[in-house]
Amino acid sequence: MLLMSVFAGSALLLAAIGIYGLMAYSVEQRTQEIGIRLALGAESGAVRRMVVIEGMRLALVGVVAGVAGAFGLTRLLASFLFGVDARDPMVFVAIPVLLSLVALAGVWLPAIRASRVDPMHALRYE
């Protein structure tokens, strides 16, 4: 059980790092666009919200696909489980919520960085 917990924690950490890396790269590629938005009068909160919504949309698509795949594979797993229901509602609710919170944490830092872009620096970027 301890080994499975360590592997689960490692997978969760890798997921957070992957989401952070993807969103940080996306923000870096869109620095000029974000700078133009800020120069034209967009509020930093609107830019932060835009980045968070974009990242969470991707994460939620992944969570929905994962839950659908897990629910579809419960018949295969049911033969390996003893004393545990393969379609435990607590697991099918708690894990997607936990993954969504981890995704939000991974998206939040690049969103903060995007909202603090200096428009003049961004326009001179290339």
C-alpha cells in the first residue's frame, strides 16, 4: 500500500509539472499577444482568467476522457479486486476533483506570470 501511495504521489507530481510546463510554454509563445492585449487596455485579471480557462479546458477534457476510460475498464478490473467495488462512487468523484485541483495549481503560476507581462518588453520581444 505504501509503494502504491508513493507511485500515486509521484504520478500526481509529474502531472502537475507537465501541466505547468505546457502552460508556461504556451504563455511564453504568446508573450507578444498578451503584451498587445495589455497595451490595448486589457486588465491583468482578464489575461489571468484567459490563461486559466484555456489550461483548465485542456485539463478537464483529459479528466473526462480518463474517467470514461476508467469506467469502461471496470469490468476488466473487477476480476482482480476482492472486497472492493470496481465502480466505487467515492473514487470516481474524489480523484477527478483532486486532479482538477492539481491542474489548477499547475495553470495558476503561468497565468500569474502572463498577467504581469510588461507590454513594452513584450512588443520588443523579437
